[in-house]
Amino acid sequence: MNIIVMSLLAGVVGMGLGGAITAIFGSKTERMISIFLSLAAGVMVSIVLIELIPEAIEYSNIWVTVVGLILGALMVLVLNNIMDKLSKADSSKLHETYAEFFHSSDVISNKKSMLRSGMIMLFAIALHNIPEGLALGAAGYHDAALGITLAIMIGLHNIPEGMAISAPLISGGFSKVKTLVLVMLTGATTVLGAMAGVLIGGISYTALALSFAVAGGAMLYVVFGEILPQSIVTNKDRVPTIFALIGIILGLLFTQI
């Protein structure tokens, strides 16, 4: 399957499904979002540890892999700080709601700045989609089966993101149709990361390994620095941990099928 098509399906369809769930069942979906995010986080951890990091080491060495992991984590950290400043969020503590977590609460409170809020939301989603697209592009260029596995994983991860973004948009006055279109468009940013992954991965084996490692580092930071802490704080129980473990097992099964 064409890498661009895979990235479009993973981004647009995944985000669209999340938006559709919120549009149909309503905006009170935080617990469901937490479960989906925790499950997707577990799958991401499995894919990174079982596929991306071993592939990076195989095509280069441990030092290139470590550098890539650090670069990937730093990339997300820097972009997160930029997003927090743009949305005037307090980056020193976890957000109390998923609307704040995805930098979209401003849509509700200030309709006059809808365009600015929409751009903030677009960049926030792109932050999570680009490293995933990078992994998809590099993996798909190297191994079609691995690319399809990653596309499925990204699609699953994008469902709760679409749910989290749709709720404040609908509450802020957007129609369900407009919200669904916007959410699907933001999912298309996965393609940018996929194109970068193809270009970088095609340069050399070292570049391919570096793209795997950078994507892996970015994903691990998103999981352990954002998704799991936020899910636990929002739910205040052990459900996110349980579903994260289930996700790890599912990710293991995906890689072996």
C-alpha cells in the first residue's frame, strides 16, 4: 500500500472516527478518551521497543539510536513548550481536562479569536501526528508490513485525539459537520511526517536508523510525559494503567502477526 495513502488513512480516518464518536454520543467522553489514550499508549510503547529501536540498532549502532531517541524527545518537549506559550497554558503542571491538554479550551472561552484558537489546535495535533508519520514513512519505505502495523497503531491513537478535540469545538458553537471536517483535516498532518520519513529514510541506512530512533523518542516522550500522566490525573484510578498494559500486549501481538 502506498505510504501516503496509509498515512492519510491513519490520520484522517482515525481522527474522523474520534470526531464522529463525540458528535454522536456527546461531549462527556473524558473517561472513554482516557481509556482509548491509555490503550494507544501501550501499543505505542510496544511498537517502539519491539520494532523501532531494534531496527534502528540493526541499521546503525546503539549510539546513533541513543542520539535519535534524545533528539525525538527534545523535539516534542520544545514544541510542547511553544504550544503552552501560544495557548497561555501553565507548562509547569498537568492540565486538569483534556480540553486544556490539547490546547483547545480557548475555543470555548473566546469565540472572537476562533481563527487563532483553530491554529493553536492544528499545531497541537500536528505535534502528536508528525513523529508518528515520520515512523510510518520510514518504516513503510523499509518494510511494507511494518508500515501497515504502524498505520493501524496511529489510527487507534488518533481516535481519542479526535474525540478530545471535537468536544470543545462542538461546545464552542461549531456544528457537528464543520467539527468533523476540521478534525479530519488536522489528521492529514500525519502525511507531512510520513513524507519526511520517506525522504530521510531513503538517504542511507544511518539516516533510516536515525528516523526510526527520532520517531521512537518522540513517541516515548508523548506516552510517558503526557498521555499516561494526564490519563491518571483525569481518572484518578488504575484503569489507565490496566488499559496501557493491555495495549502493550496488543502491540506485541500486532508485531508478531
